[in-house]
Amino acid sequence: MDRLRILDPRRHANDQNNNGTSSVTITTHNNNGNSPSHDQEQQSDARPKVSSLVWKFGGEKKKVPTYTFSSSDQTPPQQQQQQQQQQYHHEQDINRNGSNNIQILSSNKVQNVPPNNVLTSAQMKSHIDQLEEKNIDLKQKLQEQTAQNDLQEKKFRELNNLYNTLQNRLGQDAHEHVKGEEEKRIWKQRTDALSQMVMRFCDIKVEQQQQHELKDIMTIFETKINQSKKAEQQNKALIESLKLKDQKISELMKEINEMATGNALRSTSSMSTSIRRIDSADDVFPLADSANLRLELCRTRTRLKEAQRELSSQNSLRSSGLIKQLSSTDILSSDTLISGLRKDINDMGWEIKNLQRSKESFKQDVEKLERELAVVEAAKQSIEDANALITRENKELRASIDELTDQNRMVLQNYQNHVKNYSIHQDVVTKLYDSVAQVEIENRLLQEKCGFLEEKLNIKQLSLVDKNEVEKLESKSRVLQLQYDYETARREHIERQLNRLQENVKQLQSELQYVEDKAKRADDQQKLAYRLCRDSKEECEILQLKIMDLEKRLNLTEKDKDIVEQELLLCQQRINATQYGIQRYQDAVINAENELDALSDGR
């Protein structure tokens, strides 16, 4: 059926605000096996690749792990967004190719349901199945995310324990500082090493060390640890927001199921129900018009009934009067009989004119009813068009919900990759801190050995030691020098790795901020889609009630039209009967005049 848009003021305002929106069609795809494989490929590409460097100093080999990150982690967020959009368009093309395999239900199986409702119910079922699958995937991802967060919490606890142990060591060293000058020197070396570690962790340069006091450095260190704790809290907040999104998706699925069941019941149910709900603000025809129509129909019926009674009474009276007049020709005079007949003829002429006027009024009433029927049919067509438009908008809303779920899925994947990389970097940082501590201890021991050997050399030079012992000591000093060079090179390499890891941590923090902003935007879009879906549902219910009311009115007007047509046929038959009676009266008058002439001639 051809459908026209109803000019509802609220919908007209929404159309003026959303002139730039384009219609989106929902298609069900059969290629469900393509997307998981693509997601697995992305997850495999997102893992960090590990290589190793081998350093050779003094005939010893030691492997130091260095991490190279994939192209997806090194690319900026704009390029990642473009790649995600390309992937989404590719999945839409696959869905369009798979949508040709949809089977439409036959009309023999569904006789009471119109074809539009069959298509929408099938699409809604497929859409509900897709939403359930996505909901299961989101639940699995949430479980994985909670497990990863538990691991991160354990790691943070270990860091706090390390921090507490370091503080305890500092306190113990402070108590033992008074024992001697050698212990003071060891204390200074330890404090210098710890201060350097803290400076590196707090991103304080050598030039800025003099400006900052020890209290300021400790406050910066505590702020860094607090920032890590805040990052953990933000991860927890993200998990809670994902759970809320899951609940919203389940609520939307419930509402879609209710809409589908409601549409099926409304399409199969008969339109002649006894319940009539009329919205006073949005009703097309007010109650006053229907009341006036019914009053006019009642008046026409009463007029027709009165005309029938008058005609029947007049016919009976006239027939009885003619019989009496014809039977009593001897009693009544001929002049009185002729005058009575002429009066009767004049009365019949007036009655014929009145009947013609009533016929014209009946025709006008019928034309009015036909015009009102045409207006009702136009309103019905406009309401059907509005129903079609609402179904179209529901499809667009479902498409927007699909887009939001896809965006949430991609955000979850990126977030999982970032969390994995962050955990790996954290493990590497802890290992590097341990290795730095070991290197510093070994360096200190080597320096002590060097000092001890120098003192020995001085003593032996004074005591004129043999040349062989001097050569041995020189060889030992060379070996120790080589070891010292190796340790310094190793320390520089570890410092470079620490700087690189700090840069990677900063980049990950910026990417996490971008993911949080994107999640907020997705929440806003989902709220807007939920609001539009609720408004369209309310409008659907109002319009369906209007359709039911108008169909009832159509049935009533059709019945009234049939009654009027029957009454017009009865009037036509009565007019023909009265014309036939008039002709008989005229014949009787002529016969009576002939008889009177004959009687006068006979006299």
C-alpha cells in the first residue's frame, strides 16, 4: 500500500533537527565464522615480540632482554581509529553479501499476519541472536579483564612490600651509621644508589637534584605510587562501566523482545475489540464530529420512518374513502365527490413535492457521508505511512546499537592489549631494578677490592716484593678493570632500557586516556539511542490505538451507509406505489365523470 507521512509536530521537529541523517538498513549475515578469526589475528599481532642482546666482556656471556613493540602499539591513536573504521566497513560488506540468503515466510503459513510484520519479526529474531552472542563475548572479556586486574593488584602489592622493605633497610642503616667510618662510607654508597634509583623512578635529572630536598623527593615518589594506584582504580571503574553497558544491552534486548511480541499480537488480533482509547491531544477526528454524524443519521432515520407511516396511513384512508364514495354514489352528490377527489389529487401532489425534497436532502446527506469516508481513508493511509516510518526508524536505531556494540568490542580489545603490554613492562621494570641493585652491589665490592689491592701494592712496593708477584697483581688489576668496564657498560645499557620503558609507559597512559574518552562517547551515544527507541515505542502504541479507533469508525460508517441505501430503495418503492395510486385515482375520476355524463344523458 502507498503510505504517506503524518505531520506530527514532535516528529516534524525531529526531522528538522536531523536533516543530515541517512537511512540505515539492518541485514542478517550468515558468515559468522569470519569475525572471530579476524579478531584472533588482531590479538596475535598485538602481542609484544621479544629479542635478546648478547654482551661479551671478559670472556663471559650474559643475555639482557629487550622488548620491541608491534606496529599497532607504536601507531598513534588517529591511525588506529582509521584502521578500526576500515575493519568495520569490511565487516559491513560481508554482512551485505550474506544478507541475500534470508528466507521470507510463505503467505500460506501466515494468513492473518501482514508481510511487513513477518519481515520485521525475522529481522528482530536474528538481531536478538546477534546481541546474545555479543553479550556472551562481553562477559568472557569481562572475566578475563577481572583476572588481569587481580594480577595487577598482586604486582602492586609486591611493589608496596619492596618499598616497605627499602624503608626498613634505610632505618636500620641509619641506626648502624654511628659504628664507624667504613660503615659510613657503605651507608653513603647505599643511599646514593637508592637515591639514584628514586631519582630515575621520579624522572628527576642530575641538575635538579640540588634544588629538590629529600622530603620533596619522597613526596614525589609517593605521588608516583599513588598515580599507579589511581591507574588501578581507573581500570576498576572501566570494568564497572563495561558491566553497566552489558546490563543496558540486556535491557534493550528485553525491550526489543517485548516490541516483537506486541507487534505480532497486534497484527493477528481482530480489530473489532470493545476497548477504545482516544488521545485527546493527537486524535485526528474529535468526538464532536462523530456525535454530529450520528445525530444526523438518527434524524434521517426518524424522517424516513415518519414518511413511511404517513404514506401508509394516507393510502389506507384513501382506499377506504374511494370504496365508500363508490359504494354510496346514490347518497352523495356528484359535485361533492369530484371536489373531494380533486382535493385528494392536490394533496398527493404536495406529498410528491415533499418526498422529492426529502430525497434531495437524503442525497446531500449521502454525499456528506462519502466525503467523510474519503477523509477517514486518507487519515488511515497517513497512519499506515507513519507506521512504516516508525519501523524504518526502529531499524536505524538497531543499526546504531550494532555500531555501538562493535565500537565497545574494539575498545575492549585495545584495552586488553594495553593491559597486557603494561603488565609486561611492569615485570621488566622490576627485573631491571633488581639487576641494577645487583650491579651496584658488585660495583661496590669491586671498588673495595681495588682499594684493598692498591694498598697491598703500596705495601709491597715498600717491602721490595719480587717481580713475579708484581706481574700477578698487575694481571689481576687488569682483570678487575675489565670487569669494572663491563659492569659500567651493563649499567648504561640498563639505564637506556629504563628510559625506553618509561617512555612506553607514558605512551600507554595517553592511549588509556584516549580509550576512556572513547568509552564515554559510546555511553552518550547509547543513551541517545535508548531514548529514541523509547519515544518511538510510545508513538507506535499511540498510532496503533488511533488505527483501531479509525477502523471501528469506518465499520460504523459503512453500516450506516448500507442502512441509508436500503431506506432510499424503500422510499423509491413507495414513490412508485404512490404514483401508481394517483394514476388509479385519475382513472377512477374519469370513469366517475363518464358515468355521471351517462346518468345525465339518461335522465
